[in-house]
Amino acid sequence: MWQYEAPLRDMRYVIEDVLGLPAQWAGVPAFAELDADTARQVLAEAARFATEVLAPTNANGDLEGCTLADGEVRTPRGFKEAYRAFVEAGWPALACDPTVGGQGLPQVLNAALYEMLAAANHAWTMYPGLLHGAYECLHLHASPELQQRYLGKVVSGEWLSTMCLTEAHAGSDLGLLSTRALAAADGSYRLKGTKIFISGGEHDLTDNIVHLVLARLPDAPAGTKGISLFLAPKFLPDGSRNALRCDGIEKKMGIKGSATCVMAFDGATGWLVGEPNRGLQAMFAMMNAARLHVALQGLAHAQNAHRNAVVYAHERLQSRAPVRAEAKGAADPIVLHPAMRRTLLRQRVLVEGARVIAYEAAHLIDLAEQSPDTAARERAQEQAALLTPVLKSFLTDNGFALASDALQVFGGHGYTHDWGVEQCVRDARIAMIYEGTNQIQAIDLVARKLVADGGRRFAAWLESLAAALPADATHGAQAFEQLRLLGELAADVVHAARDDAELPFRVADDLLRATALALIAHAWARAEAVSSRPEHAGDAFHAAKRESAAHCFTHLRPEFDHALAQARAGWQPFARVALGEIA
């Protein structure tokens, strides 16, 4: 049966051995008192909560879903109790500023926490998943009055938050949104409009909900330049119910325990966050944090799918393997079959390589916020901005694809509900869509970041990655070669885009995938160098890492080459005749 077991040893391996973060924390004043032992304790407690408290609510949450009656949403059995335990343990405040009630721990520990939460119960994790982004948004942009009233409640998790962007006619094109905000005499605003796909728009987990809503002022310019951000709570400071309501909850393919709401704002009272017509700038603090968390959802599904598939492959007896160590019965464990080993090894390489990249991105966010060196902060910010779309897209692609591969390992049993893997497949699929579809992430990377500055930041990033390769890495030259080929492709895209404005959009998906696969190779080159140290020679854990690195450079290199070739094919415009001309 489907179970969750936190990969604590692998998490510690990435944090302590591959990335060497405890030593880096010592150079950052905000984290100078944090050591590896304390970080291990945090991870162990997070694992205990995820496995003992949260994971048992996953299956019944999928079967029960949420119910809406008289404007009130009831979450599945156990969700409310799990959330209460989550808040009482202080988890929402983990990576928040101590000056506003946070614990001030690094983002990488928060990333590990949310990887565990999403693997244990993705649907439940949708409720607190926006808390850190809301904290960032209010901490950076809200007025002192709003911070005094709401920030502490968000930091502690006493009140949950939403991000109200999407409208039915606009989708991902926020420039088309039509929700209006009219100024009131008391300095507040009245919001009128309807938002869809609002995660946690209504629920029974907290007494109040802090809605962050994008809307337009009457004199706002058209498009995204005319969007402002407002805070509209479910209950107003005087205790009265605000003029907003849940008009429905979506019946979804997966994450059924997450209330995905249609929210109607009928003159709801709200307060401006940040400056008029600069709402997207304020919201981006929330959206970037949310995109990292979505990437971690993909990693979580891939990890848990892989672990359960490995367990099943060792237990399931079927057919005779082509090569057997010894004949013990009429059938062998399917893990001995080459097709299964290929699937499981590819999963392992992608999952564990992705964890290195994701945790490094979280550390870059820490450096961008906390480094005492101005140049280091700017460099970390640039690299984190480049990594965010790659992570969101590639890790969520893998979350769904590797969960589907796990279902294949389970065979016909996997297609039934009883074994749990089909829920993993369904739950994982949404992460490729929300917080900006994966195609939008690719466009962001290539058109808005690579081409926009002539490739300067991208080239500098690749140079820093090449410089970080250990001199004694067995696969260092191969990883360097992939970075070099990726750099050539990026430079060619920048050059060709001068005469072909559509080209960056045609090659975006493939260039992003090539970037991600080069990063996976880079991660495994570094990991192999660590696990090849003399002190690890007889250790089975490190032997597995060396084998995984070898598999990466043998069996994933063709995927990288294919992504490059697909991107090069994008120089040829896509046919229009076959689809019919568009007037």
C-alpha cells in the first residue's frame, strides 16, 4: 500500500555534503548560529509531522473531498486537526523574519519541509502553501497599519491567506482582468468582481482568511501596468463578515481535499497593498515563492512515487528475469527485469538531481535576502530568477511523468485506487498548470530573461556553474561540455531573435529542458565527487550515488542532446496551413 517515508538521509546529503550549506551559513550573520545538528533536528521533526500526522489524512482526503453548504466549506476529516498541530508546532514561521515573529531559519529548511508536506498530502499542503509568499508580500509592501493588523497572524499561521488573480475570461493573461476597486471615504476600497481557481478561498481551518486580490482602480491604465493589489479579509476588524463569498468549489481531477473556489467580491472592503497600479510588483514576491513551492510539489510526487515503486518492485514476483543470481521459485522480483531497473534508475537520477537544484535555489534566495555582500546579493538574485522558471517547469513535468512511470511499475494494480499510485498521478498533474503554466515558465526564461538582456545574465550563470565543478570530479568534463553546448545554443537564440521575433517562443520549451538536464548533470558531477572521497569508499549509500552519477551521464545525456536538437529545429517556423490560417 502507498506510504510516505521522508528521505532524510538524502536531504542531509544534499544540504551538508553536496552543497556544504552549514559552512556557508556561518558566513551569513542571520544564520551564523545555525549548525548541522540543529538543521538535522528541524528536518527530523518535520519528517515526524509529515509521516505521523499528515500522511494518514491523504487517502481519505482524496475520497471525501471538500463540501460546500450555505457558503461554508468543510474540509475532509483530519485536515483541521493536522493544521492545528502544524500551527502549534510553529512551522508556518520557520523561515520568517524574527522581528515579526518568525524563527529566521533558512529557506532551504523551509523547502525541505514543504517537500515533505506535499509528498505526505499535496491537497492539505495547498492551504499553508501560500503563507510564506503572503508574508513576503505584506512584509515588503504593506503599510505599517496593515502589517500591525495582519502580518503577525499570517506569520504564525493563525490566519491563512489566498492569492486572488485568475478570472474566467483572462486566465494567465492578467492584463485582461476586470475586477474593480473604488475608493471609499475612510481610505479603504470596495472590490467588485469574480475570481476563479482560488486555492483555499473558503475553508474551516482558520477563523479568518486574508485574501490578496488584484484589481483595477477607475483611472488605471490598460494592461498589466494598471493593476493594483488589495488585502480583503473574510472578516473585518470589527468582526463583521466582509462582502465576499465562495460561489462554488471545483470538481477536480486531483488534490480533491483542496478547496478550489469561485470567489465573488460584491463591494468587499479592502486596503491597498503597495503603490497604486504597481500590484504585480508587490504580488511577484508572493508568486516567486509560490513557484518554488510548486516545483517542490513536483519533486515530492516524483520522490514518493519512486520510493513506493522501488518497494513494490522488490516485493512483486512475476516472470523469470533474463539473468538470475540463483533460481528460487517460478518467478523473480520484477526489480531484476531490465525494463524495471531502467525505469527506477532514471527516476532516482532525476529525483535526487532535482533535489540538489531545488535546495540550491532556496539557498540563493537566502543569499539574495541575507548576504552581507552587496555584489553577492545581486548575483544570487539574478541566478534565483533564472532558476525559478526552470525548476517550476522541469520538476513538475517530472512529478507527473515519474508518477506515471511508477504506475507502470505497479501494472494493473496501479490503475486501481487501492494502491495509491493513481492518486499520485492525478494530484501531480495540476502542478504543471498553476502558478503559470510550464509553457509560460519557458517563455519567461527565454524571451523575458535570456533574450531581454542579450544573454548576459544567462552566460554569467553558466560560467559560475562551470567554475563550481570540482577539479577532481570524474564526470566534470562531461558536465562542462553540456554547459558549453547549452551556452552556444543560448547565444545563437539571442542572435537569431534579432531577425525572428517568434523564434524565442518556438524554442523556449526545449531550451528550458536542455537547461534543466545540464543542471542535473552538474548536480551529479558534484555529488559523485563527494561520494568518491576516500572516507566513503566502502559505504553502500555513497556507492549508490556513484552508480547514479554514472547512469546520469550514460543514459540521460541522449535526452540532453535531443533537447538541443529539438531547440535547433525551432529555427524552422511551425506550419500554419495544417492548422488552418488565422485571420
